[in-house]
Amino acid sequence: MAVALLSIGTELTRGEIINTNEAWLAAELTAAGFTVSESSTVDDDVDRIVAAVRQLASAHRLVIATGGLGPTTDDLTAKAAARAMGTDLVRDESTLLAIRRRVESRGKTMNAGHEKQAEVPAGSEILPNSSGSAPGFGIHLGESTVFFLPGVPREMKSMFAEQVLPRVRPAAPNNTFQVRLRTYGLPESTLGELLKGVEEAHPGITLGYRVHYPEVDLKVHARAATQSMAHDLALKATADVRERLGTAVYGEGGDAFPEMVGRSVRARGWRLAVSESCTGGLISHLLTSYPASDYLVGAAVTYANSAKTRLLGVAEDTLRGHGAVSAEVAAEMAQGVRRLCEVDVAISVTGIAGPTGGTATKPVGLCYWAVSHPGGLVVRDRVFSGDREEVQLGAAYAVLDLLRRIAGNLPER
Amino acid sequence: MAVALLSIGTELTRGEIINTNEAWLAAELTAAGFTVSESSTVDDDVDRIVAAVRQLASAHRLVIATGGLGPTTDDLTAKAAARAMGTDLVRDESTLLAIRRRVESRGKTMNAGHEKQAEVPAGSEILPNSSGSAPGFGIHLGESTVFFLPGVPREMKSMFAEQVLPRVRPAAPNNTFQVRLRTYGLPESTLGELLKGVEEAHPGITLGYRVHYPEVDLKVHARAATQSMAHDLALKATADVRERLGTAVYGEGGDAFPEMVGRSVRARGWRLAVSESCTGGLISHLLTSYPASDYLVGAAVTYANSAKTRLLGVAEDTLRGHGAVSAEVAAEMAQGVRRLCEVDVAISVTGIAGPTGGTATKPVGLCYWAVSHPGGLVVRDRVFSGDREEVQLGAAYAVLDLLRRIAGNLPER
């Protein structure tokens, strides 16, 4: 069943906020077997919301709208939904009570904004909000059902999972299957070359690429007569793809690169320490963004030279002789933090993240990284292109990938 | 002039990627004086791309489309654009040459994917790509101009700035002005209460709220007869808003919270050290995501208790007596890193980011943070709600805000 998404909010049409809700809903609906064929965004204008709701409802059996249910004057979605139905807003007393309980349990008092959130279109079906105050609601327009959810991502997500998905799931068709492979280390055009002929060899398969620096995701999408056939087709094609791409594939589906690196370290029974200069804590942050990161003992962000010397014992002679951005300093940083934290393996990065600080011999983007491990010491370098964020991310991924390969006994690049 | 955006890519309609391009383009066009009244997303399907291009072009004088110009088989935008015009794809020799130079300068050889990117609709105006290989192009459909840009954000941004904006800017109306205030520390509903009556007191002003945890942006949008009048109106209303919100406003426009915190520290001539436990490097990463962060000497991410003791000198008695998540440990961490790095001011966070590790007396989300500064020591605590990412962000912002207030001689919360 084709589904449409509608995002409501001037903060979206003016580009003040990135529409993460749309992607999240599209992914959830896709996973449930629906095809999202259209998504639209309109600003907080009653007439335009009404027009968009009516237009999408006329062409789709299911529409999911988000945004504009909040407490402030620019939240107009409930009013627009009522007008699209040809009805009025009514105050829902049980919703008002729930809001009052929520507000008072936090030691606050009710205000007009809270009360406004209890107003819903007459004749709509109320969707309780388990993680916020504004309720959602569902309405029928002709053949279509339109659900209205809050724009705050956490509230939207729990309301979709708890209230919407159970109501709509039975209507989903199921004749596709998709595998998402996560890759790092090869550019999109190289992946395309390596995978030439895969679609022809496996009829019903479509390959899709998604670059999110420095990673490229590859989706292997199968469509067949039944979902079980699509499943088998996808797995067969995925095996082919994996064989062609080798160790550039680090995981599947929701696997995250830092998490997979951590898993390799943990699998060896290693404890890890990190030392960072130009990446400024990013490596440590990436590793600790995921639970079960207790293989990490600690990290030293030695941004200033004095910190490199004082915390890690990098020799002043090395700093003077080779400069802070050098293979020698990267090596001493890794060895120093390994000693300091008394761990099995340690990594380091030093470089010039920019936008300033480059010289003719050491340009912005130049980074050295090292892994000190039970089998020895490996140092690598590269000039990363891009802005400060890209240099930092590029260097962080490079050292984490080297660590992943050493921990996993994979060929080093 | 009303503008429409079209985003092309199955990775979007399937929710595999967040549409950051749409927000960026909307913000740029808004800043240039255009009104983005509609944005749509379609998948990589030639017929649907053709239909969307024709539909948006029939209702808007200017359409900006992004995506689907890449080297792989799922990139179909050029073909669809040609079909919408009723023409064919032709190979552009000067584009092919530019791609060849780019590829060979990187020590690679041309492949079919690279060659495909030199194919553009006959009769289109080519937009050179200064930061990638696929060119963009502009076409005319009836009264409308449609520009097609690559989907890779870096390439899209430079092509928009260099090729599109200079061509379209003369057509922008200019009777609005907007100030974006950045706030931290008050929830959206409290902001709404504090700002009640502002729109009525300043006719022509619209307030807009944007929650991006843990911040809330507030836009003060003015519309008047001329841009200069809109400018004056916006500044007057902004002064009113600032007076009502006090120190919850930390900046304006593109100011970033960590950057403003750093500026406060730098203004005092202080050098800073950071110690983090549950935030795992996030605080240090936030501060060093911006240039001019050399007020930061270093950071210790003491994830394990052994690291707290060994790196920062936190007493084993304190860890045993109060637990790693305690006011006492937060204090010793801040004091320890201050001593270690020999700096003026140091901050620390210790807590339970979750999703596991909580107890009845110390639940998930409980965090203690401290600032050790020339005037003394301040320790605070709170139980943050939300997932791991929200707890980490919440705690990081809380300690940075405390530092901002102490450095800036603002009232502490």
C-alpha cells in the first residue's frame, strides 16, 4: 500500500531544522512492508496544511502527518485538520487530565499552552502521548486515514510505535526484502565498478548507494512474488556482493562502525586506550556513543603540546625535532597512553584539522595515526580533504579501521 | 517568489538517509529572500521524477532538484530531466574532459560510471562541479527554471553557491527580516509563556520555535513594506524578547553553544581542562568541533575507575565510599584534571548514561558535574531523561552552561 508523509512546520520550509522525522517514518514504514511514494513539507499556514492534507489523502489510503501540535501560537495543525474534516476543535477532558497530571508531577502549573494541547478535531480518534503532553489523533477523509503526530522526535516515535503501527500493520503488503551492507574505505564509484553486473546476474535485485561520509551504505533490495522468495533472492545477491567487496564491508543493517570496531577489540579480550590531538575527543565520543563500551579504559585528549608531554610522556625532543604533527609523535602518543592506562592496545591521532594551521610541508588535512598493540606498532598517514569536520571524521575512521583490522586479523590497508 | 524543492532518491523515500540537503537549501533560499512554499521527495523512478518535475515546474517559477546524478545504475535524474523536456541525453565533451582530469589527478583511471556523469539533457545549461565529478544543469520548462544539482551535500552546496545563487538572486523579493535567537535551559512551553503578547505588541512579527535537544531556537520573523522596515521591526521585537528571556539566550544566528562557551573562557584569558566519564569524550568533541579552541589544553576521558585514579588522582577511598557516580568524585575529577594540566579552570562529569547500569538510588540518567575555577568549586546534579544520547548531551550541556555562567559572571542556575 502506497503511503504519503506530510511534515508541517515553517522551521522546515525555512530550513531551520533538518527533517529527521521523515527519514525515520519512511524507514519504519518501509520495514513494515509499505512503500512511501511521496513526502511533502508545508509551513505553519492553515490553508496550506488543509490543502496538503486533502491532496495527499485523495491519492493515498494512508497519510502520516507530523508537527504543529505543540503549545505555542505557531502550532496550527489541529485547527487545520478540523477544517479539512469540516468540523471544529473540541477540548478532550481525559487528555486535559493527562496533561494536568504530567505537568503537576513535574512541580509546574498548567498554562494556556498546555490547555491548547488538549484541543482536537471533533470526531477524531485520540492517540495518547506516552512521552509528552500533546496527543496525536487520527481522522478519516474519504477513503483515506490520516494520522497526526507531534513533531518532537521522541514523542513522534513512541506514538507511531505504540498507536499507529498496530493499527496499520495488517494493511501492509509483503513481497520485498532488503539487506543493507555498511562499507568503509572505498569510494562510491569504485563500489559501482566492483558491483557491475550484480543486478543483471540476480533479476529482481536493485542496488542502492548512500554516501554518508566517510561511509557508503549499500542496499541490496529484492522484489519477488512472495516475501520468502524476495528474502532468498536478497541473501543470494548479498553473498555475491560481499564476495566482491571483501573487508570493505564492516557490517549489516543497524551495525554502526564504532560499535563494530569495539566488538573486534572486545572479541580479542583487549582493553583499549585512546590518545587524540586534532580529533579532539571525537574518537572517544564515537566509541562511547554505544553501550557496552567498557573495553575502553580511558582517553587522553592532548590538544596542547604541554598536555602531550605531561599526560602521555611524549618527549620534548620529539616535539621539537619532528613537530607535533609527525609519525614520531603519533607513535609516542599511542605508546604513552598504552603505558599510562596499562592496556593491551592503544591508538593515537595527531594532525591539522584546519581551517588554519597548515604549512607548505604540512598542509591542512595532514594526519598521522598509530596503533600500538601486543604484536607491535603501526603508523599511517594521509592528507584528508574537506572541512574541519571531514578531516576529523576521516582521521577518526582511519585509525579505528586500522584497529579493526589488527584486532580482527584482517589485511591492513 | 515562491520556490519549490525536489529531492530525488530511493534512499530518501525508504528513510535510509536524512534529507539534510532540503534544510540547507531552504535556509539559503530563505536567507536570499525567497519563500520556499513546497518541498517534495520522490524515489529513483524515471516516471515519478518526470511527473514531479513537471508538476512542481507548473506551479513554481523556480525549482531546485537534488540527487540522482551519480555514477551508479540507480542515478536516473539526467534521463528523467531529458524526458521532461522531450529531449535526449547527450555527452558533453568539456565535462568529460573535466572529469577525466579530476580522475587522473587522483591516480585513478576512467570507468563507465565516470563517463555516465558527462551525459546531460540536450539543450540544458551545464553547471560545472568544483568539488566533485557530476555536473549539474539547468533546464526551462514552460515559465519555470529547474536546476538539477548533485545529492552529495558538499558538491550540492558549492554548486548552489557558485552557479545557482548568482543566477537567481536578482529575482528574490526582499521585505522580510529574521533574527534567530539561540537558547538553552528553558523548555519550549516556558519560552511560550514568557513570550506571550510579543506578537501582538509588534504587528508584523511572527515567533517560531525549534527544539533540537537540548537547545530551543527562537526565530523572530518580521514582514513589513520594505526590508529596511522589516529589519527595524525585527530588531525592536528581538530586544523585547531578549529582555524577557535573559541569560537563557546564549547567542544569535549561526552561534553555536560550545563555541560561545569557549568564547567566554577565552575572554577571561583562562585555559581549560576537561574530565569526562559518562559523556565519553563528547564535551571535548563539542568544544573542538570549532576552530580557535586552543584555550582547551587537554581532556581526560576516564571511563574506567582505574583511569580516574591513575590519570586524575581520584582517591580510591572516595570511589569506594561514594561510588564513581557521586558529587565527591565529580569534584575530585575536576580538581585532578585542573592540577594535571596546570590550568585555570576545569570541568568534570560523571554519571550513568544508560541504557543499563542504574540502581534504585542511582537511576540511569543521574549525572554529577563540577567546575573548579579560581573562585572555588561548584558541583551540581540532575537526573536526565531520555536515551543514552540524550543523557550524554544533557549532561555535556549542563556543565558547559555552568562554565559559561561562571566565566561570564552570569547568575548560576
